[in-house]
Amino acid sequence: MLDRSEGRNYKNWERIAAEEDKAFRNYLTLIDLSTDNGRKLIQIFPEYFSETEQIGPIPISVVCPGGLKEDPTPVTSGFFPKDFPLIGYNNQGKCIRGIDGRELSEDLLTEINMGVMKQGQKLDINGKSLVLVESNNKGEVWFALSEMVILD
């Protein structure tokens, strides 16, 4: 029998993001491809996997499991691939990770931490179009470049 999974060790984020069945899309997103079930899934649905690593775009429903129609709750950034370009700021607005390096204004940081801004909301910071993907209980806020997230 031909092993259709050979070399398909990465998720095809573009195809996964286009999947209309939300439960199946979330399953594809969360499954560990190194497990027996992960390898079986690659064989059954090879179109959702790739021979090369892709870093996005990733459906926002992965980070906001309730979806944007419900009131999103803070979650960790652990669902993102390790090299996904996130921009993080601490509770003083100082950049703690990412491509930006500049500080957030106090007003913007207050809006985010007070819950005025919600996960999935787009905004421009220092000339970049970003999406808020997390605001956690440590006062940290995390953004992704808009083109790297699909608002599903």
C-alpha cells in the first residue's frame, strides 16, 4: 500500500483555514502529527498537510475557541507554530517579543486590558496592521500581523 503521508509532516494552514466544518478544522489544527492518530489523519486527508512548514494564515478560531461571535476569553499563544511572528507587550506596554520593538501607548494598553478591545479586533500600531490575539491575566497583550490570521 502506498504511504500517502510520507513527507507530509506539516499542516497546510491555507487549506485548514478554508475548511467549512469548524469542528473538523479545530481538530486538524490541534492534532499532534507525531501521534498514531496524527499519522492516520495525514494518510486519510493528505490535502490538509504539507511537505514544507507554513506559518499561516491561521484561523482566529484556533486562538479564540469560542469564535468572534461570542465574548472571547483570554487564551495562551500555545496553538501557534513556534516560529509564528507574534508581537508581545508586557503590562507596562514594553515590547517583550516580536518584530515591532516599540512601546504601546498607555491609552491603547488600558483599552486592551480593560476589555474594550476584543480578540480578533484589527488595529494599526506603528504603521503595521495587527490583530489582537491574546490579552492575558498577566497584563500581557499579543498581536499577529493581519495577513497571518484569518478572521473566521
